[in-house]
Amino acid sequence: MRAVVMAGGEGTRLRPITANLPKPLAPVANKPIMEHIVELLKSHGVTDIVTTVHYLAHEIQNHFGDGSEFGVSITHSIEDTPLGTAGAVKQAEVLLKGETFIIISGDALTDCDLTKAVAFHKAKGSQATIVLSRVPNPLEFGIVITDDEGRIVRFLEKPGWSEVFSDTVNTGIYILEPEIFDMMQQGKNYDWSKDIFPELLRSGAPLFGYIMGEYWSDIGTLEQYREAQAHVLQGRTKLQIPGERVAPGVYVGEDTVIDPLAEIVAPVCIGSNCRVKRGVKLGPFTVIGDSCLVEERAQIERSVLWDRCYVGIDVDIQSATVASRVTIKRETKISEDAVIGDRCLIDVGCTIRPRVKVWPDKMIERGSTVTMSLVTGNRWRGTLFRDLGVAGISNIEITPEFATRFALAYGSVLPPGSLVISSRDSSRSSRMIKRSVMSSLLSTGCRVVDLHGLPVPITRHHTRLMGAAGAVNIRKLPGNAKLTLMEVFDETGAYVPRASERKIEAAFFREDFRRADMDDLGQIIEAVQPVEAYTRDFKLKLHEPGPRRIRLVVDYGFNSVSTIFPEILSQVGFEVISLNSFNDARSAPRRREEIDEHLNNLSRIVPSVGYDMGVLVTQEGETLHVVDDKGLRVVGNTLFSAMCLLVAQEKPGARIAMSVTAPHRLEELLNKHGATTVRCRSGVRDLMAAANGNADFAGNESGGFIFPDLHPGFDAMFALVQFARLLQSTGTSLSDLVNTLPEFHLAYRQIPCAWETKGTVMRKLSEENRQGARVELVDGIKIYDEDSWVLVLPDSFEPVFHLFAESPSVNDSEAMVHEFAGKIDVMRSGR
């Protein structure tokens, strides 16, 4: 049997250590990853090997040659242009001699029992077998779901947590029959996971998944790269560690000299021709490459150093990665998760802050404190974006330096000359951050329209109106005035899709920024009458006024709507008593208790003056809070239901979008009035996407409402006026309307669950309800039982599950939540 070793990838997520070296040659325990793979193949009797190489191909060719030095025969197939994972193998078809063959990644670490995997393949009569592995966090992999016989039934490529129904992932190890090549043409780009395997599944071909029990890591991040070293040193794999085992967990290469007064704490791997001086402390979980010199009293813990490094006196290296030929002079400290590229010189007394990346061939001057990659205290872990955007502590995590790099990344993924809208709230921190953002966008060649401090709905509207490529809005995070939120909108004014977020993150973490030529720098453009344009479209989209004049008490909440909304309300003919109608970011209510205080005030005022309703506008014009004519709060699903009912009555056949957490009794009510409901995932961006996919209205229980004809986002100003006019046309009061609505018996609970067990819980819940129960997989796992349902929703950003339930009574709903909380507790603990 022959094998194909895939070794063409660039390893961009491991930069800067892969800037001058292909990822397959990155050493793990002082041996290149691909060398471990070649040894694995050889141990299972596979000695005829084909490699597919592209990035720095000559490095791999020079290292392995024809394979004779490693006891195998290697032929290299070079991709001049990337052909995809399957297209590259198709190019090498003639070298595989028409036999069953193995494909294995040259940049993932494994000790998979290939003999067992091949036996499984043959026993099943499979055309293609994918070797699968169970992983704690499956988000970054392709999930593969199999039935009880091992036949593959579904693929999910890099899902969100709400789509995780298994923790078995594609390892990139395949056993294939040569007939697979009949599906491809030479020279074309094909991907196994995106093209070939889904087509096999659709055609009903024998496609199986073999779940391996041995070690596997794709080493997809720098953190995982260091973890893989520790796993090998711990003996969690059967891979061979070079050097002599001189003590339990201590491996030392030839001609290495260790001073008797040096302290070596297992597990440790030290290469050949090294010198370790007196007073040095090495380990635990430390790998030192060949020909390294470690001077007196240096401490190196949980770190990886490649070949030919010099470590000076009193140097302290903690949980870092240091590439080849790096010189680190005395009294320098390299902090956790820092990465130093090839041939760097770090002079005396420097400090490299946590998570800083220093690219190859840099010189750090004496006494410098390096914060060039990430600011002190910044704890970003792989992703920047959360549900609404990028958030962090004002001027600690979201600083001008961070904003500069973020805007450089955003501008770099846009075409040169793109038009970008920029806006903010009135807080001082947002003003500061917006100026950094604008400068960086200009640096990438983007043109910037400055809206200054206008409400978010006007930013969304103006982005669409101007035909801009996107927008960046800076404001305080709703619910927490200590955090700054950076939102990025697409050309329609909606949040950018997740694919765009990943591109921005990739540019940010790689520091892959575009710098425009001096003559091509962007320019700042003052917005032309954005409020007037918004008001004009606002009035065009409104429902016709009724015969009676609406009277409102409006609390503007000290936010930016106070600068424009009073005039709009005057133009549409409402009689208004205004409260807190000036812009003061420090006084704006954000926390729940602050909002309650404002609503209590409205509840006293509205009935005393005999007005129709009272409203509080928060979150820079996005969210609406209401009290009725009797001073009672109309909140949550009650307010949402009132709005939905009025829309359904006004427009026969209306399409109304709502999340999977909305009550089904509301759906039944709307169906009776001829409306169609569209269910979507529970995130704000998902609701916006559903609203803009041919819906007439969308909203949620938090007071966010969307009328997509105006723009694609929440708009409390338009929602209030439309709501009041629709209510006016019915001739009834808000309190009477609320009395006609059904009661909703919902229950909710949040259950903590470690990241590493969330995938297992979702898989077990999915398997448990595979037979019999009616299950919906729009967002999380929603399980129906006659006239009730429960939704298990994994949080995408926190180690928790959200449980929602609806039944004919509150007690029944609470009981369902309690039952599933118990199930999750058992599943996460492995009992």
C-alpha cells in the first residue's frame, strides 16, 4: 500500500515560526512533524510515499530527499499553483499505481493505528474511509456524523456551537480506493471535504468514518504547538523522542553537557551538542533544540527553543516559543505565549510581554519593553468578534493602539479606495477610539465618511444610502459602561457576516496590513445631511396616521437620539412630553437597575398626565422600553407580541421573523391572523439576516425591532412611531391591547459547562433524541413533547448552556428546565 503525505500548506496560523519554514518541518520534541508521520507510516508497513508540496517545497525536498535516509521511498509531487486537497492528489494519480492508498497530513501529529483503520475500510467495503477523532472543542474542524454502523450521514464544516451535534472530527487521514479519481479532472481545484466527500454522500456511495482512539492533534495554533510538545513528553503518544533517556522523563542528545548544579525538572527534551551551565533551571515541559547554549541561572519553563539558540545569564522564559538562531541576552524576560521568529537579537534587559509575536530578523534594543503585537492585559484568544462586535475594557483592552491595528486589518480586507462610514456615541472613550480607527482606515487607502455622534440606526441607514463598503461604529457596550464596543457593518448596514469577521481576524493576528502609497491615502469626507435623509425615508415608510392625536411621554435616556428624535416626533404630529432630552453618555442608563429607575419614573408620570404611553429609548436608539396608559410596564414577549399583532392586523399575510426562543403561543396567535412566522437562530445578527431575507418585521423580547424596508437593524425611533400609529388606527388603548394577548409560560436557566465537554454533551443529547422525539436543529437542539418544548443552546462565547422551555403552565416549564439541567450535569461529568 502507498501513502500520500499532504505537505503543501503554509501554516499561516503558526506564523512567525513558519515564515521561513513549512509547517511539516516544525519540530515537535526535536523532530519535524512530518518525520514523525513518515516513521508512523513505516511502522505500519507503508514505505512507498508520495508527498504533495507547494509552500517552501524545496525545504521539504532537501530534508527528505528520496526517503532512503529514513528507510522509505519518497516521490515529491509539486503544486505550481494550489489545487486543493483533492486536486493535489489527483495530480499525483499516476504515482499511486491504481491501488488502495492512504492520505495523511504531514503537519498534524498522530500515532493512529493505521493497520486497524485499513482493516475497517476493507471490512466495510468502503470506497472512502475518513479517520475521525473525538476532540473537546470541535468548532475549528469539520464535524462528521456517523450512524451506528460507521456510515457517514452528515458533514458540518467549522460549525458554531449551536450546530455542534457531535464531537467527532475529520483528522485529514483518509483511506481511498483509486476509483475516487474518476470524480476529478487533472489540473482543477478540488477539496476532499467540500467537493468530493459531499458528492459521495449525495450519491449513496459507501462512505464510512473510522473513529480512532489514539492521539491526534492538527497543531492549528501556536498554543496547540506547545501543547503537542507537552503531550509527547508526557508519553500520551507512542511517538519516538530522540536522545537518550537519562532519567524518567528526561531525554538528552549526543555530546550535550549539563552542569551538575543545573536543575532539570522532568519532562524535558534536550538536543545534541548543547551546553547547560550551572544554576540553570530547565523544565518542566521544555524542549531545547540542537546546539543551544544556556548560560548561568537562566530559567526556561514550559517552552520550546529550536536549534542554535543562545540564552544569556538570568534570562527567564515562560511558556514561550523561540525559533532558530535566536540570541537572547542577559536579564531578559520572555512572557507567556510570546513567539520569537528566526534570527532575532534581543538585547540586555528586555521584556517581551505576553502574546507578543516578534517576526524574523528583528533587533530589540537594550531595555525595551515590547508590546507591539498585543497590549498589556489584552487576553484575546483566537477570535476578536463576539455577537455584536469586538468588545473590551475601555482604554485597557480597547485602546488606541488596539483600535489602530483592528482598523488596519479591516481596511486591508476591503478593496483600495473603499468608502467606509464612521460613527460613535458621545462618550470620551468612543471619541478617542474612533479617531484611531479613522486614521488607520485612511492609511489603508479607504475613504471615510465621518458621522460624528449620531444614533446607530442613522449609521446603518446612511451606510446603505451612500453605497459604502461598510461602517465602523464605536459605543459603550449595552449593559456595561466600562466596556467599549466596536461594531462593523456591511454594505447594507447589517453586521458583517462571520466569513468577513474571520478575514479581519486573520489579517489582525497575522499583522497582514495593507499600506497605501502616499498618493493613494484615503480622505475624510463630511456626511451630507444624514439626519435629513433618514427623516425623509422614515416618513415615507410610516403607516398612515389615525384620527386621534397620539400623546407620548418620551425619556430619551441622555443618549444621542435626543439630538434628532424630538424634531421627528414633531414632524409626524405627536404630542410629546420630553424627559432627559440632552446628550450625556455618563448619565445614560445601561445597567438593568438604571433602566428600572427610568421606567419607574415613567410609570408615575404617564397615568398622572393621562397620556397614551411612556417610552424609554436606550442603546443609542436601538432598544425600546414601554409603559402603557395605566403606567404598567409592557416588557419582554408581551411588548414583542403587541408589536407583532399590530403588524399582522395591518398587513394581511405579513412575514414576521423571530428567534427559536420566542413562544409558540405567539406563533399560533399570528397564524390565526394570517401572518407567516420565520424562525431563525437566537443571535442579533441572525435575526437581522432573517429580517432582510424577505420579512416584513422582526424583533425580540429585549425591545429590539426591525422594519427592514427602512434599514436592516434595530431602530427604536421608527419602531415607536410605527407602533403608536398602528395602535392609533385600532382605536384601542395599549392596556386594552395587552389584555387581549395570551399568557406565555416560559422558563429559562443558564448551566455552566466546561468548553472541553460542550461538544460531548451536544453529541449525547443528539444521540439520545435521534429516535422518536421531534427534534429541531435550527439553533442548538430543540426537543418537542406534545404541547411543550425545551431548547438546549450552547453559548458561542462563554462556557455555558442556555435552557429555554415553554409549556401550558409555568410549573411545567420549570420542571422541563430542571430535568434537562440534570441531564446536562450527568453528561458533562461522565457519570
